[in-house]
Amino acid sequence: MSLRSRNTSVPLGVYVHWPYCARICPYCDFNVYKNREIDAARWRQALTRDLEYWAERTGARPLRSLYFGGGTPSLAPIDVIAGVIETCADLWGFEPGAEITIEANPTDAEEKRFADFAGAGVNRLSLGVQSFDDAALKFLGRDHDGAAARRAVEAGLSRFARLSFDLIYALPGEDMRAWRRALRAALAIGAGHLSLYQLTIEEGTAFARAVARGRWAPPAQDVAADLFEAAQEETARAGLPAYEISNHARAGEESRHNLLYWTGGDYIGVGPGAHGRLTETPGRVATETPLAPALYLNTVKTAGCGASLFERLSDEAALTERLAMGLRLKEGVLLTPGEMAALAPWRDRIAALGAQGLLQADGARLAATDRGRRLLNAVLAALFA
Ligand SMILES: C[S@@+](CC[C@H](N)C(=O)[O-])C[C@H]1O[C@@H](n2cnc3c(N)ncnc32)[C@H](O)[C@@H]1O
Ligand code: SF4
């Protein structure tokens, strides 16, 4: 056992970032790079070595979840995906019912790989559908059309016990009727989980440049707020209510991996630009790997671990993060007696936000109201100012 004492009561997951995409979408500011020749053996070796470092540090704690995100991990060599799953099984093992998710774009080429993913142990698929409408997909610069998206969802549903897909809404000119119609059609497909993201204009993207030049504008705030409210109604009516700001699920279909982020669980982040959090004694540790793929591979080679940043969070920073993440959930945060005591200096602000109908405190539970969740950034700014 290392000098750091381990906390085995906190659930643990692994996030693997695969940074390559066939092409870069004009709205996306994730850590992504255009696909080029991949040295599968080198990636497999680097990810294995990084995971071995973390297993040594955490000790034996079966994993609740493993998540391949990106980028486009569904384009990664299958050897890399299967290798990571095997390595995790050997190093930690999985909890019964553990969730193994891969993100995929809904192209026909990727659909052909679903069987390989399932064969390797993936049991949940997250498809970046974005829209089923050809014109919207063209605007978003996507590689697929609506028919390919439907084919991929159908193929995914027949292959995986659990499936989620992402839609982006609040595109320029999108009105309430069009959005409700699109949402009802999407809900009728019968997936157990949906992620609905309002289009965000991220700095440095092609969309940010287009908006700055006045080529088009996203819908006004009040229109976007109405579209958000419509999403709450439609999904609840279909039996997939919101359990988080952008995430909707049938009961039991919530993302177990993302719940680790929102409930203060532990997660290891490997691959370029991956973040991690571990509960250790004397405190929670935040980690980050280098963004550039070549730098990540080199860091693992020279240091035996991919993380280039290790930060021990102060109690205050850890509590702030716990609220920022936990208040995203409809059920909010169940505070420990220690956290309740630490929150005492914020009591007046919590009461003021409660009076504005943005927060609700009920004993040890602190939650944002529906409106508070939609305005969560402003609520957090007011809380922590
Ligand atoms: C990092 S992507 C990975 C999924 C996969 N590569 C894809 O594009 O289908 C995860 C999701 O984030 C959402 N997303 C990315 N950038 C966004 C933006 N600027 N506004 C809204 N949603 C965004 C998309 O719905 C996307 O499916
Ligand atoms: S949205 Fe998905 S496919 Fe497009 S650039 Fe971002 S990660 Fe890659």
C-alpha cells in the first residue's frame, strides 16, 4: 500500500478520451484532432501503462463504469477498445451491472463496428445523432443524414441493452413547433436515454466566427428558454423525465458513469486532455493529462503515467465543485453533516436564492428548482461570488 490512504467506499469509474474525428464539426470545442494514421499498438501500450499506474494507486476497487468518449472513439482501432476493457478487467474488475459505454457517430461505417464493440464487452451506446433533419445536419456540418441516423439508432437498439442519443436544439430559426415535432419523433423511437443540448457558440470555433461576422444568430435567450421548457414537458410525458440539466432517462436508465461526476464519485481519466478525481487522504485530488496526443503518449512513456497535473483540492474547492456538479441533478445534493457545517457561511446566500425561486433546501438536501437548473451558471456565480 502506498503512503496515500485509499478510499474504497467511493464508487470508481474510468474515462478514456479518444481525440480523433473524421472531421471537425464547426460548433465543437472538445479536445479533438482530425483523424490520421493511428499506431494502434502504441496507443494500446500507452493506455495500458497509464491504467496500471492508476490501479497501483487506487488498489482493488471494482469499477462501476468505463466510458470511451471523444472525439470519436467508435473510429478507434478495435484492438485499443478491447485492450482497455481487458486491462480494466484485469486490474480492477467490474462491479456487477457495470456500465461500459462508447460514443459513436451515426455513420454506416461505424454501424458496421457495433458487433465488434459488443463482442469486446461494451454494453451501452451513446450516439451523436444531433438531429434527424437533413437540413439541420447540413447546417451542423455532420457526415450523416437523417436516414443514416435512424439506421444507426435501430441497429444500436438491436445490439445493445442500453442506448442513448444526443440532439442539439436551438439552431437558428428553430421554433417551438418544429422542436416539439422533432422531439416527439425522437422519443417515439424508444431509446431509454436522451441528451438534449442547447447549441452553444464556443469561442474559437467556426460557428463563433460566423456569428461574429453576422452571418447568422442563435435564437434569443427567451426563445431558447421556451425550447428548454418544452423539452422538459415532452420528455416527462414520454416517461423520460430530466434527471440532469441536459439528460433525460427512463427510470433505471440514467448514465451510471456521468452520475459519478455529478454525485462526487471517483474517476480516472486517461487519454489526451482527460480529467480525473480521486478521494484520498488527506483530500480529493484533481488530475489532468496533456491535450496534444503526441505529448500524452510521450508523458506516459517518460513518466509512466499520463497525468501532467496533480492538484490536491482544498476542502472549500472540493465542496464548491460538489455543489457545482450536484446541483445539475434534479434531486440535488444530499449533504453530509460536515458539508452542512462547512456551508454555514453561505447560508444567507442560499436563503436569498431560495427566495428568488432558484434553490430549495430541505434538511440535508439542497437542490436547484427547474428554473434554477436552467440558470445554473448564474445561480453558482451568485452563490460563490
Ligand atoms: C464530444 S461529442 C462526442 C460525440 C460524437 N463525436 C459525435 O459528435 O457524435 C458529445 C456531444 O456534445 C454535443 N456538443 C458538442 N459541442 C456542442 C455545442 N457547441 N453545443 C451543443 N452541443 C454540443 C453533441 O451533441 C455531441 O454529440
Ligand atoms: S461533435 Fe463529435 S465528431 Fe464533431 S468534432 Fe466534436 S467530437 Fe468530433
